[in-house]
Amino acid sequence: MVFLRTAGLAALLCVLYIAFANERTGFILLGGLSLASLAAGVTVVLAYREDLVIEAAPEEAPTVRAVRWSPLPVESGTPFAGAAAIVLIAAGLLYGVSLIVFGVIIGLLAVIVLTAVAAGEHRRRPVNMLPFTIPIVAFAVIGTFMFLMSRMLLAVNHNVSVIVAVGVAILILSGGFLIANRPQVPTRTLVRAGAVLAILFGAGGLAAYGVGQRPEERKAGPPPETVVAKNIAFVNKQVTGEAGKPVTVTFKNEDSVPHNMDFTVDQAGTQSFYKQDPLPGPINSQYQFPAPKAGTYYFHCDVHPNMTGTFTVTGAGGGEPGQAGASPSTTAANTSETTAAAKSTPTTAKAAAGAGGTSANLVAQNIDYQQKTLTLKANSPVVIHFDNKDSVPHNVDITTDEGGNNTLYKQDPATGPTQADYKFSTPAPGKLYFHCDVHPNMKGTINVQ
């Protein structure tokens, strides 16, 4: 009982340590203590459960009674599984959701087994759980062993990992050989050996998981950095990279308005060397580009210039910022092609309009529409020649209601200067409305006649 109570107390302290301290070393030590105490308590119970206590009565035959074991855990091992589930769930709060999933699965299995054991004791007839438990337990043991072993092999030097893997394989083969040649191995011996191995692999795997994967095993260079945009601001304003190495930034826009990251050479934000188009959130996107030569660079949001940050590059190598990634030139080429195509389309659009439709011009400049009212023909194919002269994204969202909820036609916002044609068919005579999705203050009305 001392061991089992110590295990419960250590597990409770482990959970509290995660909740309030959030520090890995203390968690690993307390978790290891909990597992070791639990294993020791279960081992003692299973080892001495069938022993008898003989009390000699004067001038009478010896009285034999069983050791009082009913309040202690039964042979199902559910207390150990329950404690392991609690430890895994607690570890998941610190290391990731995968451990939480494993903990929940093990906890559910422990509850099922414990329920079956209790039902068997109540009915005085054991419930045969072997057809159900043997494959599940085997799968869980093998999966847990593979996971913990992989964490240990990835945490140590690659040369040492080979030695560890070969040594563990030899131990497994040797243990299987001994058990196969000695089929009458006592149960208590197997339980003790299993408890020792569980403690070793559990403590070693959790410690290795806390240390992390060795750097040379990472795919695509340094680990990705995360930049979050929330409440019209960058939550973290620092990004780092190594000159000449690939940089991966996970950009999370948690606002409902568009944001992006525009990496520039100068703090004023006029010389871009990598960026993507702004997108409304919530959305995640990956920014991948080779880092330029060492130095301090900057990034900002094209839609909200007050959102700024610093990109620090260290090390040797790398090229000029303008040559750091092919994306800017590709984007510039695509923008030139789009602009050229946009400039060439009005002729075709006017021809289409002359065939029975109408057209109108709409200019966006200084974060506002220059034309507030457009006139188009009813029940006809029409085109609006949209010219965005600002350096921030705009679009035209044409709706049937003034609140802007029922969209008739729109295109995605595009960063200017750029042009685009909005081709759609008008309904019966009446009024339509238009606004910009990025800047809702930009509004106008369409008279359909």
C-alpha cells in the first residue's frame, strides 16, 4: 500500500507540475517515480497474493487463513494501466495531442477490463476476456515499444543509435530463447521482468522525447517558425534564419480580415524580396524561401502597414536579398502578365457589351472607390472594368442587399496596381450594391435599368 499510495501522490504532483510549472525535467522525474512506485506495488501484490499465514492455536490444529488481499489490485493489471493512462494524458498536455490519444485509449481499455473483472467477481464466474484482450494488449505493447524506442534512437547520436538498436534486438532474442526453453517460468518472474522493462523503456522514452530529435534528422533544414496574426497585429515579431539555408515560416491568420507577410530589405518596406498575397482568415499558409546573406531584414502586412516585424539572418553564405527566392520574380512576371491581359481585355469586353450588354469603369484609389454609383442594363451580360491603383488589395463584391450578405458576383482581392474585369449578368431592374471585402468602408450602388 505504501508503494501504491506513493504512485498516486507522484502522479498527482506530476499533473500539478505540468499545470503550474510547465517544465519537462520535473515532469519526467515525477512521472518516473509514479511508474516505478506503481510497478513495485503491483509486483508485491502479485508475488504474495497466494501466500498463506499460519497461526498456531494452543493444543489445537493450526489455523490456516488467507492473507487479506481484497482491497489490493487484482491480477488484471488495471491499476497500472489506469496510472499509465493518467501519466500519458498529463504528458500530452506538455508534448502533444498524440500522447493524450494514447492515454485515453489505455484508460478506456482499463475501464473495460476492470468492469469485466468486477462483473465476474459479482457473478462468481470469471468473464473470459482473453480473446478480446490478447490482440489489443499485444498491439498496444508493440506500438508503445516502437514509439518509445524510436524516440530514444532519434535522440542520441546516429552511431550510438545503431549500437542501442542492435543491443536491444539481442536482448529481445535472448529473452525469447530463454522463455521458449523454460516454459515453466514462474509468473512472478515474468511480471517482475516486465515491470523492470516497462520502467526502463517508459523513463528512457519520455526523457528522449523531452530532449527532442537530433538536428541532422530534420527534413528541410531548421524547424519551421510560426508567426500569428491576431487582432490586427503580429503576435510574435521576430523570425530568424541561417544564411543560404531554406526558411519555413508557418503563417497563421486568426483574424477575419486579410493579412500577409511581406519580407523586405529596408525598414520602410519598399524593397520586397518575398511575399504572398493577403488572405482573409482564419487560415494557415507556408512561406518557404532560401535565406539571403547575413543581416537584419524586415516584414510587414501589405493590408495593415502598422503590422511589422524583424527577420534576422546569421551565418555565412546566402545571396543578395533580391536573389534569395524565385517567387518574387515569378510573382512579378505573373503580375505583369495579368496586368497586360487585363489591359487587353477591355476591347473584348466592350465588344461583348456592344452585343447587348453594358460596361462601366470603377477605380479604387486612396482606400476608396472613385465612382460611388454605376449604371448597368437589366437582364444583360455586363462587365465592370476595375482598376486598383493602390498598393494594397481591393476587390468588388457585388451583392443584392445593402448589408453585403447576398453576393451576386465577386473576385478575390488583388494587390495593386492591377486591373481586372468583372463579367456577370444583371437581374431585373432595381438596385445592386458593391463593397470591398478588405476595406468594408468602400461602398457603392449599381442602378440596374
